[in-house]
Amino acid sequence: FGRNLTVLAKTDSTQTEAETLARAGAPEGTLVVAEEQTSGRGRQGRAWHSPPGRGVWMSTVLRPEGPLTAVPQLTLLAAVAVCRAIRAASGVEAGIKWPNDLLAGGRKLCGILLEAVVEDGGIRHCIMGIGIDANLEESDYPEELRDRVTSLRRESGTEVDRSALIAAVMNEFETLYALYAESGFEPIRLLWESLSVTLGREIVVRDVRGERRGRAEGLGAQGELLMRAEDGSLAAVYSGDVELYPG
Ligand code: BTN
């Protein structure tokens, strides 16, 4: 992973660049990194703010063997890999908010976007996009984001070596991806639970069905979030956005 590498000064989105390479037959592990993105993409059609020079904006080509149901599990795997890499490379005690946001001190410092291209009911390839606010400063953010986001630099007080961080992400991912191929999702599920800042918390889930409240209790075998509703019933949440209540 990461040995077949393209580094760009500026692009619209590394997702689009990696997708083009994947369609042209690029091997698994092909990595695209950009200093700046002009239309970075986030989950659920949102934009991803990607100013020049201080972030890590990267996309990797994946060619997983498994069925389509592997995609949500791969997003959780990616979160575990990036969380471990961040802790090792910066010392910042990042935690995972379901499904795959990384937070420090309750603020978001990394987002992950897994886009799968489907063919005949199976996965043709996936593009794993990772955005880490490595060395971003307060002034890099638009006003409306400032109180919801943070960076590794802000949390640790020192500049993080972005190349070392990217290498750590690729190494962690490669190790866990091999573990997943060999042993399935269970060991990943346990690692995810141990790094989670969601479990045990009161949450609101927003998805196509609207809004639901409850307490996050665990991660299911497929990667779904298990939530205890106010009436005592247990709900499985397969997609959507989670908001954590303070405290
Ligand atoms: C999210 O939290 O909504 C996911 C954000 C993913 C951002 C990364 S930055 C590199 C890659 N290129 C993109 O356009 N998006 C992803």
C-alpha cells in the first residue's frame, strides 16, 4: 500500500483522481495525495474543506474480494487504522465516532469516505478517501466550522510530519486489511469498540427515516450500531449520522 504513489499540488478531489486510476487498472494500494483540493467531498454529499499545505488529503484504491456487505465493514476498518496511526504518529488520543469520524476533545479531526463501484452485485473496486486536519490552524477554517473541528497540531501543540503520518496510515491499514481477509470482521469489531467514543453515550441518529434517540451500546457483527431506545428496545443502525450528547 502506498508504493504506487501520485502526489499533486492541487486537484478537485483525490477521490476523482484515484477513481480514474482504478478504472484504468491501477493495482490495489495505489495512493493519490494532494496538497490542496478545490472540491473535496465528504459523506452524504457534503463538501470537505481542504485548504493548501497543512492537511492530509489522500485516496487509496482497494480491490476487496468480499461481497457488497463488506463496504460498511471496510469503512470501520479504515477508521481503526487511521485512529491507530494518528495516535502513534502524533500522540493525540483520537477516538472514533460511529461510523468513521475521528474526534479529539469532542471535535472532528478526520473524516473518511469509502466509495464503492459496483458491478454484477459485487465490488469492482473501492476508493478510500481520508482527510486529516493534520497541521491546520484556526485561520484555515471558515467561521462556521471553527467550534466543531480541531487539528493534530492544535491538540498536540507540535507540527506533525505529514509524510510519516501517511506512511503510518498505510502500514496500519495494510496490517488490518490482511487481518480482515484472514479472520473476518470480529477482530476489527473489537478494536473499533476499544477506540470508540460513541459507546455508552446518549446519541441522536439521523437517517432517511428521520431522527431517533437512545444510548449507543455496541457494534454488531455487520458493523451496525446497536442503540438502546428510550422504550428499552434495541435498534440496529446501518447508516446515518450520529450526534453525541455532551457529557
Ligand atoms: C466526511 O467526514 O464526510 C468524509 C471526508 C473525506 C475527505 C477526504 S479528503 C481526501 C478524499 N478526497 C475527497 O474529496 N474526500 C476525501
